[in-house]
Amino acid sequence: MARMPKEHLEARRRQILAAARRCFLRNGFHATSMQDVLAEAELSAGAVYRYFKSKDDIIAATASEALAEVALAFEADDATPPDLDDIVDLVLGVDRPPLSGSRESAQLLVQVWSEALRSPSLCAKLKEVMQEARNVVGGLVARHQRRGLLSADVPAEHVAAVLMALVDGFLVLRAVYGHADPAAFRSGLKALMSASAQTGQ
């Protein structure tokens, strides 16, 4: 039997994950069956099981992709340190998934959080990704503290943890209520940070 090109294999894997993501968004991780995924992907069981041994494997792959999007949103750029306002944009993931994406992206990430409560391996991965994000934001906060733009009375990592918690809250608003306004959230957060900066002067 001829071997399929690598591009074809990756395209088929993407097809399965895209179908599973749609199913998970409709019904959640655990109310979705493998039959649901097969029907959504329009593939046979053999075709799907070639790539994923079980639904848990598909959940893990879907969760890993969601966390990879989070990690991408918080990539550091040491060459061009952002302005104070740009920290807010970074935290809110402006123009970067999943924070700037659709309500569905937020809903999937909230499901990942829930799944992490029962999956030690996913919980560990989630902690790793979020710690890296806090490190990036904490580094930016520290720079602005040294420039006198933010109060230096509180450790930078504490400020970063609060900013990340605000992101979590924003995602829950978007996932559950669907009407979270990034512009309004950004302006409110900037106002709070400005107040902190004035207090520290």
C-alpha cells in the first residue's frame, strides 16, 4: 500500500480535530461520543482511529491546541518593549486568538479549564502555559515599575497574576454571556492601571 504524503496526513488530522471541536462546542467534551465525531468528520472509524486511539486523545489534542493559542497570545518581544497601554492590549490578546476571537474560542477554553480538574496531565500543561504567560506579563510590569509608570510597592508577579485573573474573567463573560466588549474592558483596565501609576508617584 502506497504511503500517503505527509501533507495529506496532516490535512486529515486537521479535519478530525475541526470536526471534534464543533462537536465539543455544541455538546461539551463528555456528552460528545466518538460516533458524533465520526459523523461530523464524515469519516469511517478506521480513518479516525488511525490518528487518535480514543476520544480522550482527541480531547487532549484539542486542549493542547487551545493552550498553544494562549501561549502564542503572550509571546514576549524583547526587541520592542511595549508601552504601558500595550500591556493591556497584550493581556487582552488584541488581534491574537483566543482572547480576541469568537465566543466559541472562549467557550472551548472554559471547557479546557473544566477538563483540567479531572486530568492531571492537562492540569500540569495548563499550569505551565499560564505560568509562562504570567512571566511575560510580570516582566513587562517590572520594566514599567522601574520607569516609574507603575507603583513599585507591589511585586511585579502579583500585578501580573491579577491581570491574568482579569483575562480569565473576561473569557468567562464572553463564553457564558457572549456580550463582553473588549473595548470597554480595555478602557476600564487602563483606568485602573492609570490610578495605580498615579498612586505610586
